[in-house]
Amino acid sequence: MILDNKSVSIDDLPKLNSEDFIPIESKFRTYLLLRNSLFFIIPFIGIIALHIFSVLADNIWLQYTLYSVVLLLWLYSITIVILGFSHKAYILRNHDIVYKTGFIFRTTTVIPKNRIQHLEIRQGVLLRIFSLSKLVIYTAGGNASDLSISGLKPDVAEKIKEEISRKIATNE
């Protein structure tokens, strides 16, 4: 049997159109903002505790520097969430699932369905409060997930999981 290995023109390759992508639920932006803000409360409480117990009482500039650094990092994280949220989207196609994300560093991940080993849906406490889920996709050859899509409605995550599982089971 002779293998045919013809070259393929770039123009003949299928295109990923931006309008075909499904955006992540808008509640997920609020979730990310709240999660990041909760994370930065811990350093603020630490600095306040140092101030209360007079550890930093002698050095007011160190207090202002610590407050400023934590505040700037918090504002940076909020800015990245707000600007980057519109770049989070996915598309489920016949033979693969595609997820794109990133504001500064953009990433597009394509997972062929025939490489998927198993899927799971996760919901932490905060995601449950927002009625959101995370779809985690594992492929062959690794023990870590290859793709996680957070910010899906639970019923949408379940439908995607069922559709991919069905295609895997029938080898479509």
C-alpha cells in the first residue's frame, strides 16, 4: 500500500470564524472578579494586622508601599479579567472542541474528539453560588486535564459532556 502524502494549501484548511464561537456566561466575569477580590483581602488583612500590632508603626512608608503594591496588583487582576473576558469562548464541532482565551497571551486549544479519554464536570462552592460549572476534558497520554472550560451553565456543561461521550462511544 502506497501512502499518499500530498501537500495541502493553507487556503484549503477549515477556518475558525469568530462569530461561530459561543461566549462564556457573563456571570463568570462577576465570579472571577469576586474570586480575585477575595484573594487580595488576605494580604490587606495581614497588613492591617501588622499595623494593629505595631510591627510597622515605626515605618509608615513601608505600610504605604505594602498597601500600594497589594492595591496595584488587585487593580491589575481586575483589569485583566474585564479586558480578557470577551476573549473566552468555545465551539463544539463534529470532530473537535475548540476553546480560546487570553487578553495579553491568547491561546486557542483544539482537542480532537477521538483523543478524549474522559470528561468531568466540576462545581466548587463559589461556582455553585453563581450556578456555573467547569467542564474538564482529559485526553490520552496524560494524567492532568488538557482542557478546562469554566463558566458554563450546568445544563450546558452536561449537554456538551453527553454529546462528546456519545460521539466517543460510537466512534463518530
